[in-house]
Amino acid sequence: MQPDFPNKSKRMKSTHIVKQDYKITRKDRIKLLGQNPVLIWLTGLSGSGKSTIADKLEQELHVKGYKTYLLDGDNIRHGLNNNIDFTEEGRRENIRRIGEVAKLFMDAGIIVITAFISPFKEDRDRVRALVSEGEFIEVHVNCPLAICEQRDVKGLYAKARKGEIPNFTGISSPFEAPESAEITVKTAENSLEECVTQILDYSFIRIKP
């Protein structure tokens, strides 16, 4: 059984940590890989199409020779974040950790794609602040709640409506839509290919050295 997400009062920060500097820098890694790292952050309701778009997006970048890594919400909760609950505090810690992991990948020169509901604007802005200006590409995967519920391949909305899943985004917990996302894709109106092309057209400007 995994331990519950620790409360802030139980977490202690060491005062005996000294940051180490190494000879190989981020600039060296970027030069070696021949690409500028960016963080393509997909946010939206469950069922909006985030994971589908992220998967196709990574495939397209891969065939073009770019080095990428995809961080997916469900997959991360099976490993790194399997001790975090779905309370508001837990969700904030989930996104905080993902932001730090994404930053490490970017330091390695990798293009990072994430697919997380990430419902709170403050949390997304905090991740944006971790990286340099222009490196955070927020993608609002915009899809009406009714359409997301119709898709509901996992049956999550039905359970949330019955009260079986507490703190479910869009039902019993809010989703704070981005106010000024770099990209907005409308999955109820446009095809997968159209959405991915829209993201690629914008991202290539940032990725190419």
C-alpha cells in the first residue's frame, strides 16, 4: 500500500544541500542534439483529446528527427506520483513534480510534451516560470464538457456524476481555462491531424536552432 500524499506540515526541507556545477552544460547538450528544447504543455478536460494529440504530436516530431519525451498524466501516477491523491493539494503537488521533471529533460536538450488536465491556472503559471521565456508552449485542448462526457471511454464522468469519484474536474472540481494560451485547439470541430498541424506550425519556430 502506497503512503498518502504528505501534508505540507510534515514535509521538511534540508538546509544542508549545496548545488553542484558540472562541466557539460545545457548549451553543450543543445548543440549536440541540434534542437532547442521546449515544453509543450497540453491542458484540458478529461476526454478532450490531450493524450491522443500528444501521442500523434510526438510521432510527427520523431519521424522528423527530433528528440522528445512524452509525460502523460495517467502514466506518471503509476510510478513517480503514485503516492499522490486527487485532493486540490495533491493535484498541485502532481503538477509541481511534473514541472520539475520537465525542466530536467529540457536541461538535457529534450523537447517535452505533457498531457495533464492541470486544472489550476496558478499551477500552470508556476511551471511556466520554471523555464526561460518562450520555452513554455501552453496548448488549451478545448472541448465542450458535453462532448467530453459523450466520449467518456473510461467511464469516469458517469462515475463522477454518481458521486463515486470525488474532486472530478468539470463535475465537482473546477477547470480554470487558460486566458492567454499560446495555442488553442478545438477537438470537437477540427480533426486530429488539423490540431497536431496547428501545434507543429507554432512549435517549429521555437524548436529550430
